[in-house]
Amino acid sequence: MPKRLLLLLVALFLSIGAQATHIVGGEFEMQHLNGYNYRLTLNLYFDNINGNPGALDQSIVVSIFSKANNQLLRTQVMYLKNQSFVPYTNIDCTAGELSTKRLVYYETLYLDPNIYNDPAGYYVTWERCCRNNTINNIVSPESAAQTFYMEFPPVIKDGSFFRNSSPVLFPPLSDYACVNELFYFDFNGTDPDGDSIVYDMVTPLNGYTTPSMPVYTTWPLPAPYPTVRWQPGYNAVTQVQGNPPMSIDRQTGQLTMRPRQKGLFVFGVRAQEYRNGKKIGEVRRDFQVLVLDCPRNASPQVLAAAEGQKDFYQENEVLRITPTDSRCVNIFFTDPDFSEFVSLRARPVNFSSQDYTFEGKTSGNINQGSATDTLTATLCFAECFDTEGKVFKLDLIVEDDGCSLPRQDTLQVSFVIAPIQDTPPEISLSTPERLFSVKDGDQLTFDVLGTDPDEDVVSIKAVGQNFSLDGQDITFEDRSGTGSVTSPFTWNISCDAMKQDSYKIDFIVESIVCNELKSRKVTVEVKPENNNTPPAISTDQTATVIELEAGQPFEAKVFGKDVDLDLLMLSAQGEGFNLADYGMQFVSTGSNGSAQGTFSWTPTCDAFQAGALKVNFNLTEDVCAPSAAQQLALEFRIKDTNTPPTLTSDKEVLRFDLALNEPFEAKLFGEDMDLDNLILTATGEGFNLADYGMTFNSTNGSGEANGTFNWIASCLGTEQEMVRVNFTLAEEACDPSPQEITMEFRVKAPSINDFVPANLFTPNGDGRNDFFEVPGLPTEFCSATFTSIRVFNRWGKEVYSSNQSDFKWDGAGVNDGVYFYVIDYNTSKFKGSVTIVR
């Protein structure tokens, strides 16, 4: 516990002192608010006569423990929120020595689901010392504490939120009991969750607080808590001696006793909460009862006699009321005490109906010896009351207002009541016919009559079997009346009515007697007469499966005939497609008795690709009850008789060896005997023609295409072992057969070794071999570029150089002899020697 909270508690407790509290009793409640938020309440009952005002706590500190290990989980300060006096059952019985206040403490708690999830559950307690020292049934009450105790389940169970509120006990009354008088006290409760409550008597808990420490100034202690010590002759079963001793009904929570001596007695009651047969919590109420010597109060008396009979009813009788008997019972009640107020009421024992009423006086003052010493009332059962042959029991209870609790006398009347007989209503028609044959334009009419021999209110209505009357030209009004009622029925038969083979209509009469619906019905059947002959559909085609070529025009005639001369209509639908998607057309005309349509189509390649296409032709008639549509289907299968085109070239061979920069040209020719449109193209195998400097120009057309391929062998060609160009001839046909020719090229690039210079020259001016030169030496070999030529003597001295590939060295300035040269192409070099001879 935090130090500041402990200091707060010490300050609160020391301000109270070690004085008697005179707490009468009390109990906890826990109400679920929302989410994991709950309101914890302590109802405390304080002796307002003997209680010391200094012992009326303005705040308390409650403790919550885990049942699994009795570990203290938290403490909570709760403040006094309101206080009120506990009322008496009868204010005239108020005792000056008995006055009780109800003190209510409550706070809102958040029960963290990460903490309050132990299946064993939890308990909350608060202790206070000490009890009233005038208590007679326990030892040393002035030193006995009170421990208020409640158990509650976890907020999480089996991984899900477990919502629960504790039982709420009936507020106790400030009534006292009288010696040798029967005393009853309603301690029952309600459960907000609908859980079951089981009650029993338990020994009140004492706890650990003492007169020197009336409330905890140390850590609060967990369960188990010591109980009070009973005086001899008292125990958990006999907490108040008597005949009978104090006991509580396990199901109703009603406390009953007939105490044998006066005094102040403490007792304990427990309400255990069950859900699905398992206990989930409990609430304990610790309380006390005052027993006094009271003036003798005599019990009132009640008698009854069936109306018209002189003898009083005896409890071992069964009162039998027939439909012709009076349904009333006379009741007489009085009280031996002078000037006593008495009241009469009835309580069903084994039935729940309230179909009875009282007439006359059901309450008043009894003045013994005068004309008003007996009151009379009459109980009458409703006409519809029916025990269905069973014996019903009704308690007639008369009660006085004597002290401390009212006395009463009960007369239990057993009876059997038969309901007043009722004759069911009847229904009839103004016509004896129940089957009607009708045609278009007929009118069906008759009257519907409902009667009731008992003159009850009757109602008549008409209901179609599996069809709605509102959907037809039917006039009928549902009506009600007392004893009898009439409503005319009219049906104008139209085409809408002729669309069904048969109609059944129920005419129903109803009356309600004693909340029981009684009905009768009569059913008529209406059958439309239809003599329609189905129309016939035909075509001018001899076969239903038709083969066509793409581009071949087709036309078919479709005919409709009807012997009834009904208006006919023809239509066509593609099976799984729209006619317009494939360019199909259907035009039709219709008239009375005949219809004609024309289907026209020129198939395209789209139809060839689709495979078989089926067209359904439908013939319908415009008549009240038409026959099913007549159908005719034509299936079309498209074929294509294509002859492949031819592709040729002006070259006899298709593989060529070219030198670098050598020009090449080839012509290609395409022809098609079907005169399909031809398209001639050329593509490089793994490259674009333009990247290699190749060009291809073609002329395309119907049945003929020509093309010219040109190329000057380039360096890119030298980088591959083989360069391939594919020439393709495509045709625009439903089932095309493209043709292809492939030409292969090898390109040879020049090498410096092909240009070996002479190894001797004679610069003597005779015009022959006067220079060292390499005629035709190229400036580059695709990837190699001429950089320079350098000439050295045998000692390595450079004697000549040039950066021109068409150099000429005349040997000037040097002697005859052998010289060495280096021709540099940047990426490669060529070395050699040359001799000068003059």
C-alpha cells in the first residue's frame, strides 16, 4: 500500500476512536456499468437510537482479495453518498426503541482484465468493531466486530468478457417481532443477469478488528475470518430460538420464525449466485432483529358461499360451476379484535389467469357488536374463464393491520369452471355452385353471408389460394357485423384471368369468443376455358445445319402460321451472342394468323474463329392464354478454302559472303492466287535492320507484293559469324498461311596483314621504287584506327614518323642500310623492317 494512503487511513481511523459502532447490519452490491467499469456499493444499516454519531463513518476503506491465494489486490476509499430511514410495514406499529438508518457508500471501480481473470474469482470485505452490547444470542457483542463480505467472478472467463452484476437484496424493514407470534421477513433479491439465487442461514463473520482498533490501521487481513461465538442454545441453524426457529426459504428468501423470548438477536443470511448450475458469487447480509412482548392480536376470519347457496364452502370441497350456474362467490370476513382494519384479496395458487373481479367492500374497519362487524364482498369469474376440466385453487386472504406484523386468515377455494357454450359461425353463398367455368369477358357474381347463432360479432373475408385477389378485376369487401354480415363478390374475367388453369378462393367467416378464434370456410374453384391451338413455325431451308464460306452471302426465310388467326410475332436470338456482333440481320412482319421474317448474313473471319453459331427463331402469339413460344434453330459452320501464297527471290542462293563496305541488293516477290491482300516484311534475327544500315522497301497489294533489300556491308556485320534476315509474306485470310525466306550473310573485314609493304626501296630518283609506302592502307579497320608510323635505325633512334595512312618516306638524311618501322592502329601494332639501297 502506498505510504500516503496508509497515512490517510490512519488519520481517518484515529478520528473515529475505539467506541461501539451500533451497526445493525449490511451487505455489498456490485453493478456492471460498461466495459470493465463497475459500481461497488456498501449498504450499511445503523442503529439510530443507540448508535453513537461519532461512529457514523463519512468514508470507509474496502479491500479486494484473490480467492486463489488470498492476495490483497487493491484497497478503495468509498465515501458516504446518502442516508435515509428504513420504513416500517405499518407506521402504526412504530416502536420508539427501534429506528434504523440506511447508509450508502459507493465508488466506480475499473477491474483490469489483465488482473481480474483468475477462474477462482475474488472477494471484497470491510470490517468494523463493535456490535450493540445488548445483543442476546452471541458472546461479548460489545467486543465482536462485523465483517461485510461478497464474492464475485473474474471479468474474463475462457478468454472472453464475463459480464456479471451481484444479486440485489430486498431492503430490510424496521419491523420488530413479537414473542410467540409468527414473524415473516422478505429477504429475497433480484439478479440483473437472470442468474439463480439460493438462500441459506450462516453464522455472522466477526473479523480481526477490536475495540482498540475498530477499523484497520495496519494491512487488512484476508479470509478466512473468525465468526461470532454463539450463546448456549444458539447456532447457525437456531440463530433465534422459537417454534419454529428462524429459517429462510432457499428459493424465495422469505425469513420466518415464531420467537419464544424477547431480546435483540443478530443473524446472518447468505445469497449464493449460480449460472448454468455453477456458483459464481455470493452476498452475505449481517442483520439483527428486535423481539418484544406485544399485545395479543387475534387473527381475522374469512368464509365463502357460492351465490344462491346457504351453506358455507368447506376447504375439502370442489366448487363446480356449469355454463348455466352463477359464476359468483359471496365472501364474508371479520376480525375478533375491536375496531380493527381488515382487507380482502385473492391469490391464484395453481393458475395465472386474472379473469375475476370483486364487487362490494374488500376493506374497512370492523366494529365488534355493531351492524358492521362483518364485511361482505362478491367475487365473480368472467364468462370466458375455463379451467379445462382441471381443479384450480384460489386463496381468499383477509388481513388485519395488527402489530408488529399483520395477521391473516386464508380460505383456499378449489373449483372447476366450464365455459359458456358457443356455437361456431356459419358461412354460405347465394349460389349452390362451387365450380365455375369461365371465358374471357364473363362476369362471376354472388353474395357471401356469414352468421352466428349466438349473435357474436362475425367477420367474413376472401383469400386466394396461391394468388392475390388484388391482382385480378375482383370486387369484394371484408366486413364485420353482430350476428350476421353480407358482402357481394364480383369477378370480371379478363385476359389476365385466362393465364392460369385454375383459381381457388376461400371464403372465411370468423368470430372470437373468450379470446378463441372460431372460423369456417367454403372454397370455390374458377377454371378458365382455353381452346387455343399453338401456332407453327417453318423455314425455306432444307437443313438445320448449314455450312458457309467466309464472305459467302446467305439468306433464309422464316414463316409463322396460326389456325386461330391470333396475332403472330417472329424474333431471332443468337445462342450466347448478339446477332449484331457478327453482322447478322433479321427483319420480320406479323399479322393475324401469319408472320414472315428474313435472316441475312455474310460471314466474316470472326465467325470462322467462333466455330459453330446457332440462331434461334421464336414465334409468339398475342392471345389471353398464349401457348409456349414455338422455336426453330439454324446452326452455321464457317469454312475457309485458302491457298497459301508463294514467296521468291531474284537470288539463286540464300547465303552470301561480303567484304566490308561491299554493296548488296536482293529483290523479293510474293503472289497469291486467292488474291488475298499480301504484306511483305523483313526483320533482322536478333537486331534491327536500321542499326546495321539495312533497308527494305515493299509494295503490298491484293494477290501481289514486291520488295527490295539493300545493304552496304558494315562493321557490325563483321562482329557476328552469321547475319540472318527473315523475309515474311503474310496474307489477310481467315486461315492464313504465311511464307518466309531467310538470307544469311558473312562479312569479312580487312587486316593490316593484307597490306604488307615492300622490304626494300631505292631512293635514287629514277622514278622506280623511290619511296617506302603502303598504297591503299585504310585509315581504320572497323575497330582499329590508324595513329602513326615511326621508323627507327638499328640503334633505336627515330628517323621518320607520320600520322597519315598514305605516308611516303624518301629516306632523305639517312644512310643505306636496314631500318625498323612500327605502324600503330591504336588497338594493334604492326612491326617490320625495310632496307635502303641507292
